[in-house]
Amino acid sequence: MLFAEPAADPLAGRRVLVLISGSIAAVKLPGLVSALVQRGALVRCVLTPSAARLVSAVALASLSRHPCYLDEDQWSHQAARPLHIELAEWAEVVLLAPLSASSLGRWLHGLADTLLASTLLATEAPVLAAPAMNSAMWQAEPVRHNWQALHRLERVLPLPPASGLLACDRLGDGRMAAPGMLLLALESLLTWGWRRDWQGRRLLVTAGPTREPLDPARCLTNPSTGRMGVLLAQAARLRGAEVELVHGPLSLDRDWLEGLHCRSITTAAELEQALAVLQPQASAIAMAAAVADHRRTAPLLDKLSKRELESQLSTGWQAVPDLLAALVERRAPGQAILGFAAFSGDGLAEAQRKLQRKGCDLLFANPIDRPGVGFGAAANEGWLLAADGRQWRLEPSGKLAVAHRLLTALGDVLSPQDQAARE
């Protein structure tokens, strides 16, 4: 059997302009620039005068493999065109991080008194804006006014700061989004854009494996890392949704959990309880968790010896309730549900039967026996099946791109008129 080549990194070959303004969070940007280059991106950097006092232009030039630009570089008798125009037109996507209160104010009021400010006004590329500042500054009324106004600009994806310990020793909002989250948001911006079509909707997502204990040392589980479900949750958040994430033990970049309302579980029983509490508030549900099929009737309190283990494996097990079917049975009118089905071999026919048995609106069936996709892989592929008989083949691509495809289909279930308009 022939398999498709693994999907290319969505950042490879893309032109990323990094604009760095004056916040202590600027010290994180050299590492981020290095990560972008390692993933194959073409990177140019611009420093404001304040930022240049915090991070080395030489370091950024070395890491980006290209000169780092300062204010004094903006005008030169040796250049045929203004530098801010050259950079603005070169960029395929702009990362503005950290975004200081001063740079935010300049941008919103149309000022062009620095190279960074001029480039922002001149570019037509999408912009990922990640502010960073003291929590009192972040809560100040003028900053809040400017931040809300930023959401109304075209081609801008505002990424709010996180909570944590700030450089000023205060604990609160204002910490720049984590580097892993910035990379994820950049990838999303290049994959989907800045549209916030999930604004006003609440999505409940489950992710990762469950673990059913046999004894204190052993459990029944599976190789799921939680990557597909977490990326689905973040894609929805970046598209404007309010997201609740219920997850089992995860094996992924913890930065990807930033900005999500998370509830950690271990067993299928804990997941069942969480779903019962959270389902009524959800507009839609994506059941991406890999739930164990069986569990012990009563987990053993003492560790078994190897000899005792063999006899215990054949007795004392019970089937885990069908959590997806239970969601469908008790859902409110208008609530959309997406299920997942992992398969090996040719599983399309079984996935179609499973969709009929479960009664959900959509079912994504993905293979777990093909190189480069499935459990723990960066990519995924499969079939998206709809209750009305339609089906779509999703070719191998990054899991974030797959997440956006699934969200669009789930949004169509919530808003059939939007789907009709596109067709």
C-alpha cells in the first residue's frame, strides 16, 4: 500500500516579519526567531529604540540570518525605496510581539513616527498582535479602549496576554503569550486567517486518553497525546469561541493550553461526570478524547505479581459506557456534536455504520496505522462523514489545518444558512 508523504511544515518558506516593541518580554524573541528559522520560515526583524535597549540587534540578525532593522535604517540615500514600504510589501505575515502600550496607541491613532509604526500602517499582510505590559497598565482605560478597537481592524488577530508573575513582581494579566502559543497562532493565521466566525459560540472539546487502573502500578490506556483535541480547542478560541477543554493525561507543548478553560480528568468515569456538567452550556461538542473501551469493576489496591497478573487480565472487566451516544441522547435542540473514530485498515464502511449508531451530526474517521498520521503525529488524514450522507476526504495535512476544516463543518451544522450561501 502506498502512503502519502507527510505534510510539510505550514511555516516552511513563509515570509514572517517580526516587529518588536519596548517591553521586557522582548528578551523572549530571539528564541522565537530561532524557532521560526528552524521550521524553515524566512524572517526579518525590526526593533524600536526601547526594544533595542532590551534585546540585541546583533543576536536577532544572527538568528534570523538577515540584518535586523532599527529606526536609523528607515531612510537612506542608498536605498531606492523607503525601508518601511519594502518590509511591508515583503511580509506574508507580521508578528507584533511584544506589543507595548505605546506601540498600540501609535497604531490605533495612525501615527508613523517610528520604523515599526510606519511598517504597520503600510503593510497589507495579516498581523498577529501579542501585547505585554504591567497588569495595571493593561487594565488602564485608554489601553482597554485601544485593545477593543484593535479587534475591529481587518487582517488583525489579537492574542490577549496571559496571567502569571510579571517582571515587575506583580501577579496578574499582562504576560505576553508563550512562545509555543505564538507559533501556533502564526500557523493558524496562515492556515485560516483572522476571521472570528465562532464569536459568541461555546465549544466543549474532549482530548487525550483515559487511563483505567488495574492496580497501583498498571492501567489500560492508549497512545493518544491529546494533540488533535487541543489544537481543535485552540483553533476555535482563535476564531472567537469560548472553549471548555476536558482532557486526560497529555503529551504535548503545554503552551498550547494557554487561554483555554481546562478541566483535567484521568478515568472515563471522571470524563462522564465532566460532560454531564458542561454539556448544557455548549453550542457544540467535539468528542476527540480516546476513551478506553473497558475498565476494572473494582481496581485492585495492591500491586499484582507477574504470576497473579495473568489470571486478573481475563476477569473483572466491564465495558465503559458509550459517552458519545449519551451526549447525543441528552443534547438540547440545536446543539451540534462531532465524534471521532480511529481505525486501521479500510475503516470507512465501519465509520459509516458508527455514525448511524451514534447519531451525531459529524464523524471524523482517521487511520492510526499509517506513517506520519494518527496518534502522536503532527499530521492527520481521514474521512469526515455527515449525518445526511455527505462525506469529505481530508488529505494528509497538519493537525491544526484539519482542526480548522472540522470547525468549519461543525459551524455549518450550527448555521445552515452560512453553508447554503457558500454553495
